[in-house]
Amino acid sequence: MSGRPVCVLVGAPGSGKTTVGQALAAILGVPFRDTDADIEALAGKPIPEIFVDEGEEHFRTLERAAVAAALASHPGVLALGGGAVLAEENRAALVGHTVVHLSVELPDAVKRVGLGAGRPLLALNPRATLKHLMEQRRPLYAEVATATVVTDGRSPEELAAEIAALLKP
């Protein structure tokens, strides 16, 4: 098995990257990896604590390292944090990879994330902040994506099956 992801999932908070990614990995019989979990393991604390203790810039530095390491070595389905596409370095590293943008609209995203629990960037005025983040990042998701899958009103299993079909040669 190569040391390169079979599929990289990107999308806004609440798009289903982790849930769909786990279902997709199960269908494909490959491991699942989430760079947010890698960052937490490396830092020894949850992401909200990294934001509070060291700030967003430090988190983004850890994120760039986690993305580079995972892209170079993970042979399964890889989910990137919602803001990973903000770094030009990460977007450049995604060139040549199969990248699926899980597109979600605000009402579904709000239902899925709740209003900010454990999501540091959504702590104040979560709905307006999420809307702003989605608008800011949507063009970046589109830039890196080799395919876009609309997630609204669909189950993780349906989405995983659709993506698995897209991945077949």
C-alpha cells in the first residue's frame, strides 16, 4: 500500500469530514486519519486549549506540519481541519491528490456543529462566525478539490458510497 492518501476530505466545520471519512475508510478497507486528532495528540491537549493557551497562529503552525506529515505517509482516507485550506502551503501540498470537498450550507452546518461547543473559532456569535468562515473558505475548498459532493440532508453512509464510486478507476 502506498504512503499516499486514497482520498483527502476538506470542508467547513459541520460538513461531515470525520463521520463521512470513517464510513468511506470502512467501505474502502483502508485506515482513517484526521489531522485535528494528530494535532491534539502532538500537543497533548484538545484544540480549544491550544487556541486559548498558545493562540491560533501556533495552532496553524502545528496544522501545517500535521497536514504535510499525513499527506506524505497516510495510505487511507484523510480528513483535514476546516481551516487547513487557509495556508497556501497546505493548498500547494494538495496538488496531485484526490481531494473531495464536502459542501454544506449554513443550516445543515449549524445543526451538525451545534453552536460552537469545543470549536474555538465559533465561541462568539457562532452562527454569524460560521457563515463568515464558510464564505471565506468556500473558494479555497473549490480551488483544491478534484470533486465536490453536496452533503445537505444526506446520511454519512450515502455520502461515503458516492465518494467511493467517484474513486473507482
